[in-house]
Amino acid sequence: MEKNTEILNKIGVEIDQDKVAIDLKRTKSFFASLQEILQQKAEQLQKNLEEGKLDMEDVGLKLDEDRVEVDLKKTKTFIETFGQKVENFLKELEESVRQIDNPK
């Protein structure tokens, strides 16, 4: 429950007994920050690809003008880890919404 509350607070939602308060500025700020981070990563990735180089060691990808290297084990681990993080976030968000819908 405390972890769910922490996540909701990050996106500007506070639950107190029979009330739900949504701080639209914090919610908007959270999603704007997330969008900015993703946009920066996408732009850097695009720039690197245009220059013919890419080095994402933690993902298992390396690209330069002469060759492409894919470490399948690292790539698989990255995808599994990322998928699990997204799944956990969505489960926690779903649980928080469920608690709002069915207060005790």
C-alpha cells in the first residue's frame, strides 16, 4: 500500500480516507518530464544512427561504420528487465486505481 501511495504521489494523486486529490500541475509536470527524457533519448539515438554509430553496452548493441554487433544475451536480459519494470508499474497503477474504486 505504501509503495502504491508513493507512485501516486509522484504523479500528483493523493488519497486520504474518502477523498482523492489530483494535483494537475504535478501530474502534468511528471508526464512532461517523462516525455522530455524519452524525447532526448530518441533524439540522441537518431543522431547516433545518422552518424553510423551506436554503442549501447547495457543493451548489447554496438554499431559503427564497419560492423554491427548484437550480444543476444544482454539484449534479451535488457528486454526482459524493461518489460518487467513496465509490467510492475502498470500493476501498481492498476492496484492504486482499484483501491480508489473500492475504498475500505
